[in-house]
Amino acid sequence: MAELKTSPLAPDYFPDMPAMAGLSMATAATGMKYKNRDDLLLMLWEPGTELAGVFTKSATSGAPVRWSQTVLASRQGRALIVNAGNANAFSGIAGTKAVETYTEALATTLEISQEDILTASTGVIGEPIDPDQLSAHFKDLKSHLGRANWQEAAKAICTTDTYPKGATAHCMVDGRQITISGIAKGSGMIAPDMATMLSFISTDAAIDRDTLQSCLTAATNKSFNAITVDSDTSTSDTVLLAATGKAGNQVITSADDPNFAIFQNTLLDVMTDLAHQIVRDGEGATKFISIDVRGATSDRSAAIIGKAIANSPLVKTAIAGEDANWGRIVMAVGKAGEPADRDKLSISIGGVQITAFGGPVATYDEAPVAAHMKGQTIDISVDIGLGSGTAQIWTCDLTHDYISINADYRS
């Protein structure tokens, strides 16, 4: 497919992300799909690292997802191998055997157990993958461990992404500075449910595995699970979080630990940053849309309503056309299948209240809303008026470029 232009919503620069103690990375170019770029990433953590993960809930998840789920279920994991361009999903027994073949080869190269190797793949679904095309680069990857930085790692896992995505943050725990850094890829087929979305995060904090998993699951629900580009959940979604323990803080072992909330909030900041970057790189996107829902009967109900708005092609195309067609938001709330009352529904765009008591407010002036629609950031607020449930969902507009990108994705 043709080279993609950088999203107009892209950050001005890739963040300054320091090397992570206990983690080494290397990248390589396989030529499997992409030319003149690296498309293979190896991450290797030192012994004693704790790992957690969340994965797609797709019933047609790929072989790499299922392999990694097995590794984490056995409470193991030292290395991660990621390839871009071929998802190795819906590839039958051959796909499973391919994972077995190249993880065995990598284990031999790294001199670790095969059961310590996690896998992730992203790209075209339904195409066979040649494990030899990956394993041919394993010796070079090993010899180059420690040479790749976060930005190079982020570039290596891109598919239709128009820019590499990274985020980092620090906090203080027991008088020690804790660093949390991560990368992500994703641009289309984005409607995580756990996300084609991948994210790999590392921290030097000391935290036990069960607590780490609890933190990751909670943060995922408020970040990656609160975004959508096109309502399609990938077969390959994987989010991994590694804690090397190199910061030297006292091990965080439960939610009752006073340092738990500090770590959890910092992790959420990093993951929300990455989630927003995925939306800002949505295929063909020109607008970043924030949807705040309140007054629902529950938080779950609010999230469902928010996603009904975010996934509506009519809402998304109206925003792409800078049309303040708030009637489409009314439609989306009504179709969500959640409790709502026409006469209690209140909608605001750009801070301007538009509806109340079953219709537009008497003083509604579309001019400031129309002006807001011309910006790159669109804010929609919806008050259901029935309870205390809240949710925040992020999405992007739907443009002609989305069709163009996906029409020739395999070419």
C-alpha cells in the first residue's frame, strides 16, 4: 500500500524515554512485508521480572495471543518477540506450529526456556507465516540487545500507524524514583475488549505479579478499553506489563499498600497517553473526539452509551464534515439499548448546552458549536439524567481516507 501521511493529530515529537533498568531491546528487518524498515522487535527482561498481560476477547484470536496467554498462566516470561506485517491469525494448525518453531529457535539462541518467551504479531489476517523468516534474524537480535531505544522499538511494531507511539512517567515510592515507560501500535481495527492493537510497558518498580496484574487490568479498562476507531476488535490485541524491580523499592504486594495508588495512577497516566495517541492516529483521522457521559444508571451503562456514540458512522462522519448535527447523538443514545429518558437527556458540544427536556434549549445558538466543530479536538457531553454512572470514551472522526487505507491494505 502507498506510504501514509503523518496524522494531523500526531504529537510534535516522540518523548524522551530513558533506558529501563532490567530491560534490553533489539530490532531487525525481515523484509516479510515492509521494505527498508525494521519489523521485528525483541525485548528481554532480567531474571526476577514480574509480568502481567491482558489480551483480546476475540473468539478468533491469533496463535501468538494464545501462546502468550499460556506462558503467563504458568507464571513465566522473560522475553517477547513481536513481528509486524503478518498477524498469524486464522492460520490454522500451521500458525500454531510456526509459533512453536520460532519460539524454540529463539529459546536456543537466548539460552532460556521456550516457556519463557511471549509472542505478539500484527498485520494481515489469514496469511501463513514463515517461522524461518523470523528465526533467521535471532542471532543478530541477540548480538544487538541493548542497542535499540524506545523509539526504534515503537517503529518496529507499526503497520498502518503514521507515527511511533511512546509515553513515560515517573513517581516516587519509598524515596525511590519509579519509571513507567511504554510503546503502542494501532491505527485501525481498534475497539479493544480485554486490543490490531499492541502495547508493551515496563517499569523498574518492585511489585508482585498478582498486584501487577490487578493494576494492569484496572488501568486497561480506563484507557485502552475506552477508545475506539472503527468498532472492530482485533484478533491480535495484546498489552503486556513487566516490572523489573530494579528501582529497589519495597515490594508492593496489595491494594492496601500505601504506594499502590501512586503506582496505579502513574500507570494509568502512561496508558491513557498511549490510548489517546492510538485514537489520534486513527486511520484517516482529522478530529480527536472526547465523549463524557454522566447520569447513567451505572458506569457500565454509561460506557455502553458512550461507545454507541463513538462508534456511530453518522456521528463520526458529521464531525468529519464539521457539521453540528446533534440529532445523530440523540439517535446513538437511543439505540444503545441502555436506560434513557428522552425528556431528561441533555447534550452539550464544546461546552454549549444544546438539548433539555426532550428538545433543543430555547436559547440555543449553533454559531459557537459550529466554530468548535472546526477545531481538531471535539468535546461532547451527555447527561442521561437517571443516575450517577459516568464514563469517558475517546474516538476520532470517519473520513474518506479511512476507506482508502483499508481498501488497499493488502496490496
